[in-house]
Amino acid sequence: MKSIGKRLGEAFSYIIIIFGALLASFAVICILLPNDAIDYGTAGIAIILHHLTGLNLSICVAIVFVPFLIAGAIILGIKFGLKALVGSVAYTVGLEVFEYIPFRLNVEHFLAVVFGGALLGLGLSLILRHGGCIDGSEIFANILLKKYFDKTGKNFSMTYILVAFNACVYVAAFFLINRNAALMSLLVYVVATAIINHFTDRFEAIKQVTIITKSPEGVISDLKSKMNKTCTMMDSRGAIAGENTTLICYVNYFELQKVKDIISKHKGTFSTVSTIDEIIR
């Protein structure tokens, strides 16, 4: 029964990812682009490429995202790669389909961009909460963070990487499209990010995972072998369970699913996740 429930949960997560991707593509095609705004991240790069070359937008999205998708599958795992693939395919198909739907939100630009950014943020929130991704900028940030961690053993928030990446996109939009597109798109980023942070508890920040277990050796071994992560150990005692061990480790949002998979394999393990603003050394 537990196995069936887990499979149904996985199937449901894919359905939500597809719905979130379609919602995001609807926001881009039917609201943002008609009001001189573009998406951010690699989708923004694809839209700029579309403006410059005249290539089909969905083709541009595929060209830009595929390298990041492959890198994400290699670094973050096949499970993440599969969810990212499903989300990106749904997003790309949505871009193509919504081009032929005769609906465009014709209101004042500011209102349209705020509403479109909110819908985009909601769609991306659904994708992120269920372990997917349709933007290569987050994968790019994860690659840099992993390289940094492997080299120094230090955790670092992806906030600054994402801000720098998107700043480059908006500067490119300013010079290659027009200033209105760049400024409107910046507003989209602010609104969408606010919605995403509300529903994902600031996905770009460092996450502290606190694990309480009676068998710490297996958990520690899996964290080290599967994620190259270490943790802090503390002796603890439960009012009912008695003696146990508390483990504390730090990961980024996209590594959380791997940690959850590891924890689920060890019976009698309890864990919590909290957001960390800064680690001082």
C-alpha cells in the first residue's frame, strides 16, 4: 500500500508540473509578450533570440534549455532531469499551442505585466514545489554552487547568481529589443519572484535539514556517497523514543529531494527543513 501511495504521489507531482508549465507558457504568450515584456532566465534569452532571428519561439526555448537540462540530469540526478524534461516539454508545447488561441490581455501595460508576472510566478512555484524546473538559470546556479562546495566545502545561497544572470538578460533586452521591454521584464521578475518565494519559502536560500534518527551511520553514509555532503552530529533524547542522534546538514532547494529520498529509506527517521539566511564562519 505504501508503494502504491508513493507512486500515486509521484504521478500527481508530474501532473502538477505539467499544469504549472502550461500556466507559465500561457502567461508568457497571452499576457507578457503582447505587453512588451519577456520572461526571465533562459526563457528570456530564448525570447531575445526569437526577436533577433525570427525563429519559432518554442524552438528557441528548446535550443537554449537543452544544454542546461542535460547538465542538470548529470549533476542533480536522473529523477530531477526527468521532471525537468517533462516540465520543459509541457512549457514548450504550451508556447506553441497558445500562439493559436485568440486571447490577449489588452489592458494598461502595468496591470498586464503585474498580472502576468503573478501567473508566471504561480506556475513556476507549482513546478519547483514538486521537484521540477523549466529554467536553466537555476540549474546553472546549482552547477556553480556544487563546484564551489566541492572545492571549498562551503554552502552559498544562489540568490546573487540568479540576480546577476537575470541582470545580464535585462541588459541584453535593453540594447537588443527596447528599453520598455527591459523595464517591464524587470517588473515581471520582481512580481514572479515574490510569488515564488511566498509558495516555496525562498527557494534560492540555503536549507537546513535537521534529521533525528536512531541509526545515523546509514544516513551519514548515504549523504556522503550520494551527495558528497557531510553533517553535524549531536546526541539527543526523546521523551518517548529515548536516546537518538540529531544530524544537521545544509543543502540548496534542488538538493532537498535527494535528501528526502535518502531519509525515506531509513526507518524511524524524523526530519525538519528550515530556511537559513546566512552561514557565518
